[in-house]
Amino acid sequence: MQCCQPKAKKSWGDGNAKTLLPLLAFAGMALAPPVLAAKNTANDSFSRAKRALSQQVYFDNRTTLYCAATYDERGNLQLPEGFEASLYPGRTHKMEWEHIVPAENFGRSFKEWREGHPLCVDKQGKAFKGRSCAEKTSKEFRHMHADMHNLAPAIGAVNAARQNYNFALLPEAQSAFGSCALKIEGNKVEPPERARGLIARTYLYMQAAYPRFSMGRPQRQLMEAWDKMHPPDAWECTRARRIAAIQGNRNETTEARCQEAGL
């Protein structure tokens, strides 16, 4: 496969999305080196990450993770038949980029998120903390926040309802979204089977790549089980490799499973 160096710009990608090759790197930067980093150290911009995912990863497979809704290049959704959203109906028709491991679940490990920082003061002189403060003051947080291996398209209402809840099996719960078999009970979420393998390999990647993030034992055991029960399909392998080529690091768990499956 051949790849041309894009013209130097401040953002990723240029031209028609259909002509973009998955091996395009950051604009104005060289292609990823043969020896890949264990984590994202190449990009600390969430906006650039979303743009690269749209233009260079998902450009030929615009389908949401949980509910398999399709969307166009502007993020307008075609909802699956039977989809219902009593929760957050105002966010039903737009695609959003969801953190599979919620930002809050790794963000709380940063002091800036929990307590704030001297630089985190708004124009009225009021101190703030949380995501905005961590993003403003911590490059490490920005790298984690912008890691494309941890981002996937979701229906906005589903993203909002999922919040920062951990995943679990909820055999007694009913679907919260009609024909989309995503269940919510208390502060737990059960995703549809179609999403469980990618979710599991993302969680395992995030724990391996970033020591700040650590799963509790029940969550880790569930992710290890889903990883074995739900092997990757061709698209998951393509997605992971495109991200690795752009961002400069692999999801090693996914790559190992893809090789085992001959994909």
C-alpha cells in the first residue's frame, strides 16, 4: 500500500474522505515509526482525534458501536427500525464520539480533575475543576482523552444515558432503547453482544497502556471473558490498524486476536 504525505496543516486529513488512505499520519508529520509506542503520545487534541476518526478511520464504515445505526459524513443518523429513546430524546439524531472507557473513570486519577489547579480560574475569577481543568493543565490527561483506540461512534442519546457507568450482565433488565439491546439498571450497563468484544479489548488496552487507569477485579474478569467469547471481525481489525498507523501505537490485545483469527 502506498501513501502520500499530506500538505502541512494544523489538523489531520484533507481532501475528500473517500480518497483518504488509512496510513495517513498527522498533517505535517512523518508516518508512524516501525516501533510503536505503548500508548498515545502523538496527539493531545480531542478535536483532532474526532476529525481523524471521521476522515481516516470510519469514512467507509459509518456505523455506531452499540446500536448499528448508520450516519452520514455530517453525523446525521439513520436509526435502526424499532429504536426508541425515552432518555435524552434531544440527542437521538446526532452521532457523538463516545469514550468507551469513560473520561471520568480515568480522569478522577488526576489531581486537577478532583481538586482543580491554580490555572483553572474562569473570567469571573471562579475556580473550576473536573474535565475542563484536567484538559487545560495536564498533557497526560489530554493524551488519554484523545486516544482514538478508546473512541467509537454512538447515538447521542445512548452516549448520554451510558454516562460513566461500568459494564455488567443484567439478565433481568429490559432494553432502554427498543430494538437496540442496550440495558441500564442502576449504575450498570449491559451492551449488545455485537459490541462486547471491542469494548473488552479497549478496556484491556487502556489498563495496559495507562497505569493511571485500573479496573476493579469484577470488571477485569468480565472484560477478559468477553475478549475470549467475542473475537474480532474484519472491521475491528481494520479499525485498530488504521488507528495504529495514524496515532503511532497498537492495541496489542486486538492485534493478537486478529492474528489468531487470521484477519
